[in-house]
Amino acid sequence: MTELHPDLRENVRMLGELLGQSILRHPGRDCFELIEEIRAAAKSDRRQESGSGQRLVNLLGKLSDDELLPVTRAFNQFLNLANLAEQYHGIRRKRDHQSDLMVEPVAGVFERLKNSGVSPEALHKCVADLRVEFVLTAHPTEVARRTLIMKYDEMSECLAGLDHDDLSTAERDGIVGRLSRLVAEAWHTDEIRHERPTAVDEAKWGFAVIENSLWQALPRFLENLDTSLQEATGRGLPLQASPVRIASWMGGDRDGNPNVTHQVTRKVFVLGRWMAADLFLRDIQSLRAELSMWQASDELRGLAGDSREPYRYVLAELRDRLIKTRDWAEASVSGESADTSGILFENEDLTAPLELCYRSMVECGLEHIAKGALLDTIRRAHTFGLPLIRLDIRQEATRHAEAVAEMVEYLGLGDYLSWTENERQAFLVRELQGRRPLVPRNWEPSAPVREVLDTCEVVAQQTPEALGSYVISMASKPSDVLSVILLLRESGIKFPMRVVPLFETLDDLRGAPDSMAALYEVEWYRDYCQGRQEVMIGYSDSSKDAGQLMAAWAQYQAQEKLTQVASQYGVHLTLFHGRGGTVGRGGGPANRAILSQPPGSVNGSFRITEQGEMIRFKFGLPQLAVQSLTLYTTAVIEATLAPPPEPEDKWRDTMDWLTERSLKAYREVVRENPDFVPYFRQVTPEQALGKLALGSRPARRKASGGVESLRAIPWIFAWTQMRLMLPSWLGSDVALEDAAREGRLPVLREMMQGWPFFRTYVDMLEMVLAKADLRIADYYEKTLLDDDGLKELGASLRKRLEGCVQRLLELKEQSELLEGEPAFAHSMRVRNPYTDPLHYLQAELLKRDRESEGKGEVPELVERALKVTMAGIAAGMRNTG
């Protein structure tokens, strides 16, 4: 059995001891000893020692309301500290340390590709033209407060400080003392957010990720990519290359979120420029201190005149304009009149003087100096630019159709919504080809339509560098795309913005290729998109709709066919993957997911959402961000230049056979069993999730309704909390059972061996099953269910989960789960004694909470403790929604 790395184990022990010392100081020894007794009982329970389970349940059952909160907080805090230690362990730089999480270096990937037959020319072109875009989303899954995240980041810095062999005793004591104070500060900080963040708050959090991490990480990553490319091909990255870009949905995603208005979007655009001006101002001031040289090219002299320090002269002018830009943005955010004279608005205003300095230094033999801080700033300018982040806009298709319909009706042209698709297309193309405005001057639209038009107007006022994609959810017809382009044009946009249909449900995915073919058939549109198209694949809703196995196969097939259709029309396709953090929402190890995409579907460009707590886990610290950027980028390069082979026909037939069974089995439970929704509502904390102020968006698309009205994130969150993990395996259990009964396991093993897509799916299923826990799910049922019919359903689901585990072990020819992932398995074992009490407490607290609600009054301590259990379990499971 693999143990934790000794250095990781030592850090977990030290942080745990420091937390214990904080608890000893307050609330005191009695509380500390109670927590230790519960922890010991949980460990014994996991070892299944005689009577241990009853001992743990008895201990927890005797807790008074006053004891509930400190006990739940203690276990929650420990799990967050364990996460911190693991996160730091992945990036630590200590002699003789080989992290379990180390990423293959860029140079190693390039060497492997060249050895496999990729020419240096093909490699250089691929990297130079690369477009990998990360889209930060505000999905409500980040449980930890930003206040605590900042403390955890400083704790990581302390751990790094301790990783030096030359520290004096006084230096080491000083760092441990600071760490002790930080742990105490965290212990005495309320971990629960009591007010829901606004959409602007979420956007500011996204900007903070750039300021605190990506701003430092990006130049480091690009320097490494440049050096490795130079070594592998003889040529480095072009000066203006931006292979990695950052976009955001925070403040732009209005689908189902009434809190995101055009005023919010306008404010987020300006806030981004304010932050960018401030960050670039710091860079320019540092550069002015560095670039004191007098040698300059004639080109630079033409601007700097007789200045003895020409670089400082040019940079001083840029500094002054950045200060004006920052002042303008600050006034605009505050709603004050703002002076726009002399501000930097177009990105070239920033990049041109920097590149002029760079060219001059290279010409004068100062290239070594130019490739330092100046090149870092140039790379930031091309990646982040003056807007700082590219904002996506997302809206539901019917909102655009309704806007066009109101216009058409006002002009007396008919009932747009009753027109056929061909009639709609003909009208839209005719208007797009014309030159006259469509929107009547004195027209007073309804409030929802006014909001759509105001949003388009805000978008039209931006530069291309400030905009990502306009994503249309529930898009299914060419008119859905054409109507958005028309509305943007009517609002005054001067350039073709990317308009991206999002295909989410099983039916959407199946119909996506035909929908895109119909769009490409529109000649006007082919000219508009200039040979490039982006299509978004939704993972969350397709999994909720059809079950994980069917959804994965539908996503794979849709990508294959979308790639083929784009190729037929000579269009370069970028697939935008709407993945979440959990397997049930398309999550999993990023490089393996990318390398298992259909051949040809990753063609030098890749776009992906990063949501909630996964942003922190992947990009929260500069070195983590460098690793994540490296991992994604090399996977996209490899998938482009050395894609996986086409699956064999018999493998496709087998997937069809499996998914036919999995879909039927999944929907029989989720859609057709009348007991399912009551079971879900009673046995999970779904109804209590609204108490956690996680994000600006409501948990439901509609105020009432069944599972279909619930967003995919709280759907996954709820099942994860009680450890049944149902969305990720339901349906697969029947498919694997039938495959075993009919002797198909040898074919499945062959598919695992030769088909990265299937291998990745099986490995992700194994990871989910390892996180599931039958005993804990059973305890929730015993505590929260009264109805015998619901208990019967729960028993059958647990039996099916157990059967799924056995079939997976048989398929992989293993005796236990995670045999091939011993470090992850041990990490789970370390966490169990801390998550178990939280699960048992949560079940009891849910019961008390519901009983109290029935009486009309919920004790504050019970509600707070319940929220802490949800946060703690999320931390222990390392993902939420």
C-alpha cells in the first residue's frame, strides 16, 4: 500500500498540529479532546473494528447544539489544510523531491513528437499558430471564501520557505510562527459566505486570479515554451504570438441569471481595463528602472529625440497614458464623467511602443536584455491586453428570436415566431445584406427585448480584443446564429464577432452536425465567419439528461461529425468544451481528456471552461498555473500532431450496444420512477444548497419543477455530499452487467487497450466509484427516509452501485479500486476519518433542520453547522459540482 510522500505527510501532520493548538487555545481542551475522540472513532470505524461504527454515531448523536459548530469547523478546516498541503506538494522544489503530480516538460513532449516522425517545420508551425483559450466561469462551486483562500496562499508561501536546508533555527522558528498565526487566523474566520456574491464580485475574483497568479505564470510558461521550441526546431516563438488566452463568463453569462444585466456587463468591461492599466503601469515603472541604456535605433531616436535615455523617454509617455487610462476607468466605474483624451483603448496603443523598444535593443546588440522583463511585458500585452480578459456573452436562443419578432411585428412584416426556418433565414440574410437600419427610431420594445438590445450595444462599443465569443444556449437552427449577428449589427458593431452555438442535451448533440451543415450552406454566413467556426459542446446537461456513458459517447460522435462537416465546407473548427470539475460534468485529468478526443477534432485550437474551485486548484498559485498551462498546451499540440487512431467499427458497434442499455437504465430511474424525485429531495441536501451563498446565479432555471429544472451543478453537488455519486455511474452498471453476461468483456478490454476515449471513460468511472461510499449513503437513508418505498429504491441503487464496482474490477482485472493510482487512493484514505464525521453530522443536521423548519424556526447554530458540513465535504472530496 503506497503511503503519502514523507514530505507531504510531514506537512499534513504539522498543519494538523497547528490547528489543534488553535483549538486548544479556543474553545479549549474539552473541545479539543472531543474532536480527537471523534477522529479516533472514525479511524476505528474505517478499520471496521468491533463496535466502532456505533461508537462514532453515538459520539456524534450526543453533541449539543453548542458543540456542533466547533466540531464541524474543525474537520472542515483540517480538510482544507490537507488540500493546501497536497496542492503545495505538487509544485514544491526541494532536492531529491519528485512530485506525484509533476507534468512532463515541454522539451520532453517535443522530443517525443520528433522521434515519432513529426518534422521540425510542422512542430514550429503548430506551436506558432496555437490557440488554447481558458474560459473562467462563475459556476457556483467555489465553497471557500476569498478571505480564506488568501490565507491559504500565504500558508503555501510559508511551506515553501521551510523547504530550504540552509535555514537557521531562528529563521525556521519565524516561519513556523507565521504559519501558526495564519492557521489561527483561519480558525477564527467564518468560513461561510453569508451574502451571495454579485456578478461583479465574481468578475473581480476572476481578475484577482490573473493579478495574483497568471500575471507571473504566463511569461514563465511562454519563456519555457519559447526555449523548448528553439531547441527543437531552431526557431522560437514569434514576438506577437499568444498561444494561450484567458476569457471569462463572469459578468457576461446571463443564461438563467437575471442578475447579469447590460449595466453589469458594461461595468465588468471597464473594471477589466482599470485592472489592466494598473498592472501594466507596475510593469512599465519597473521597466523604466531597468532600461537605462543609451544605445538606440534610428527608429526609436525618431520618437525620443536627443534624450540620453531614449527607452525611459518612450516608456514615460506610455506610463502617463496608462495613468490617464486608469483614472478614466476608475471614474467610469464610479459613474462619474471621465476624460477620454490620451487614454489607451486599442491594444496597439500598448504593444507598439513596447515592440519599438524591443526592435531597437535587438538592432543595437542588446537582445539579451530585451529578452528579459521587456519581453515578459510584451507577452502579457498580447495575451491579456488592455481589456485584461476576453469577456464571453451567453444568452438563451429564444431571447434573440423574441427580440427579432418584436421588431418584425412593429414594422408590420408578420409573425416571425410562426415563420418556418427557411422563412426566418431568408428574412435575416436579406436584412444582413442590406444597408438600412432595421430598428425603428421611435420603437419602444418590451423590457426583456430592451435588455437584449442594450447588451448588444455594450458589446458593440468594445474592441475585438475585449470580446471572446457570443454563446447561444439551446441553439439548434441557423436562424439562432443569424439573429444574433443581426442584433449586433443593428447595435453598431464594426467587426465580425464569434457567434457560437451551444449543443447541450442528447438530442442537441445528435442534431448538431445537421444544424451546422445548414448554417454553412448559407453563403452570406460563410463569408461572415471567414473560414473559422467555434462550436460549444455542453457536458453537464447532456450527462444529466442521458447519463454519463451515453453522454460521453454522444459528445464523441458529435465532435467527429462536426469536424467532418466543417472540413467539407473548408471551415477550421474550434471545439469549445463546457467541462466542469467533476466526472459527472465532463471533468477529469485534462491532458488525458484532450488526448482522447476524436482524431482531427483538436486542430491547433482548443477552448475549455474552468469553473469554481477548479480555477483555484489549477491556477491559484503561479507555479500551479505554469504546470496547468504546460499540461493543456502540450496535450493540444500532441493531439493535433499525433492524434489517436480511429476506433474500429466493432468498437463503435459495442459502444452503441452499451449506451443503448445505459440510456434506458438511466432514464428508467431518473425520469420514469415516480419515487425518484422524492428520494433525491429527501436523501440529499439538495433543498439546503440554497443556504450556501455560492454564486450570483440561482440554483434553478425555474422557481419550481423537478430534476429537469435543476442546474447540473447542484444536481452533482447533492449526490456527492451523500456519496452515492449517482449521476456518474447510473446506467453504466447495467451496461457492464449485460456485457459480462454476454461475454463481451474481452472486447471491452481490447477497447481499453487501443482506444484512449474508452480507456479514459473507464478510468474516470473507477475514480468516481472510489469516491462513492455505500455505508455513508445507507446512513443518510436510515436517518432521512421514512417512506418504505423510498427506502426500497435506495437499497436497489446501493446494490446496483456495488454491482458496478464488481463489474469494473472484473473488467480491469483488479482486486480493488485505484490499484493503478496508489497516491490518489492513499489521499482518499487519509481524508476519510475527517470526512466521515461530517457526513454523519450532515445527515443528523438535515434531519434537525427539516424538523425545525416544520415548526417554523431553525436554530442558527444548526443551520451554520449544516453549511459547514457541506463546505467540509466539498473540500474533502476535492470537488463540488
